[in-house]
Amino acid sequence: MFSTESKTRGRILLIDDDQNVAKVVKKFLERVGHSVDTAASGEEGIRLIGGNQYDMVITDIYLPGMDGMAVLDKIKSINPELDIVVITGYGSIESAVSFMKAGAIDYISKPINLEHLDIVIRKTLERKELIKAARERDIYFRMSLTDALTGMFNHKYFQDSLEREILYCRRKTESLTIMMADIDGFKAVNDDFGHQAGDMVLQKISMNILKACRSHDTVSRYGGEEFGIILPETGVEKSMRVAERMLNVVGSQSYPPVNRPITISIGIASFPEHAYDREELIQKADLALYHSKGKGRNRFTVYDGSLEPDIRH
Ligand code: GH3
Ligand code: MG
Ligand code: MG
């Protein structure tokens, strides 16, 4: 996978007290496009690492003063992620192994074969690039699933998880319950205390909703001041206890700077009891939520056929 055509270039620190070796290696590495600083002792190398951003370090293991192992330990304590390649004496594989056990990423032996050195450096830099790219992908992936204000999962994650959970429950003939929760009178909170205070309330309510749920429940910000919660392997009875707890936790807290009680209303619907697919389940939980609002708020309602609007005229 590591192409010799790779354009990977790095900022490299070379620590070697042998000035001839340092000169030859530096010249070679610069010719192939790297930027290289040299240090003639471990102490000097450590100093340079303190003030520069290197991609990797190449260090001789035989150094005057601080020896190679001490240098390696010190570098790892400063920056555990900095890749270190050690230069070992000819045939001393044991020392190479002990350095790799201590955290070196690879080794080259003296006398240095420049082509081998080139391969080791490319592999090290490319590995570093791959790790960086994987981390970025991971961050963007997580960002795409979470809501920036509350840190909760977002609408899309809620929909995707619900679809997945329903498929699972169909296969396993399990039940699941969802709750739609909406903050009561939130428009007035914004109007009376400002949007920033509203945001703070949203954040604290999110924490409290999470507190009332169990670790395997999926809690997400459905939109605005509404939350969608998936309770896997949970029927109506159990979900009512969770809803009760949620109303208590949310309603019993204060939300400075807002100096009035803040409550939520909840609608509950279960699979397969009330609906057999995702959209219908959400629609039924919404209808139950609407009913909680109509009945005076700060309460939960479990979906029931009698809640359906009467369409006979
Ligand atoms: P109800 O009890 O019927 O739910 O009344 P309500 O005032 O909560 O409902 P309404 O739908 O009238 O208003 C919702 C408000 O929520 C309006 C909107 O500005 C506010 N809101 C939605 N998202 C955010 C947000 O991210 N931050 C803030 N501060 N407010 C938000
Ligand atoms: Mg509301
Ligand atoms: Mg709302």
C-alpha cells in the first residue's frame, strides 16, 4: 500500500552526535523533500522538540550524556504521539526490540542504508496521515449525528435509530416505546428572559431528560424545544414510570436566570401495540403529546384510539 511515489513530506528532527552521519542523512532527506533539524545530543533534541512541531524524530541510541532510552522516554512524556525511529548499531537487534517495546515506531541500523531509511520514514509519515484522516472522519461523523447546542443526538439520528430498532423488534417480536417531550410555554421564556436564557434552559433540560432515562435509551433533540426518546425493549407500563420520573426531575429543578418553574409535556406510543411503523409511531406519540398540552401540560399521555380526532361529521 505504501507507494514509493508518495508525496508525503515531513518535518523531521534528527538526533545524532556523529556529525558526518548527521550531515549525510540531512542532505539526503532534504533532497527527497523533508525539512530537517539536527541535534548533536539528547538534551539539544529535547529542547528543539519543546519549541517546534515535528512530524517525527530519528535518534541514535548511543549519545553522549542523556542516552537513547532516556531521550525516548522524555520525548514520549512531552508528546506521546510523536513518532520516533531509532538508529541502532549494526546487528544489535536486541536493543532495537527494547526500544520498540519502549515506544519507538521502527528502527534502522548503522551503517545507514538510505533507501531503507526512506522507506521507514514514508511508512511512518503515511501512517500518521492515515490516523489523522481517520480521526477527522470520526469527528465529522459524530458531529453529523449530534446537536450542537445540547450535545444530544439529532433528528436524523433519532429517525435512523427508530427505523433500526423497529426492524429489530419485528424480527425478535420485541416491543419498544417512544416518547415525544416538549417544553411547556417555551416561547414565553424566550420572550421574557431572552433567547440566550432560553438556550441555557434547553441545555439544562436536556441534561435532566438524560438523567431520567436509562443508559440504553436513545435521547435526541427532535427539533426546537422537542425531544424524541426511544426506549428499547420497553412496554407501556415501564415507559410510564420513566415518564413520571422525567416530569419530576425536570419540574423539580430551577433554571436560572429563569425564575419560574419549567415543565415538559410528554406523549407516549408503543410498538407494536399502537403502531407498526416509524412514521405512524411518531404520529401517535405526537397526538398523545398534543393531548397532554390540551389537558393542562406538565403531564404524560399514553396513546389511545380515543385520542384520534373524530372525523365523522
Ligand atoms: P407549548 O407549551 O404549547 O409547547 O408552548 P411553547 O411556547 O413551548 O410552544 P411554541 O411552539 O409556541 O414555541 C416554541 C418556542 O421554542 C419558539 C421558539 O423560539 C423556541 N425555540 C425553539 N428552538 C429554540 C432554541 O434553540 N433556542 C431557544 N432559545 N428557543 C428555541
Ligand atoms: Mg413547547
Ligand atoms: Mg414545540
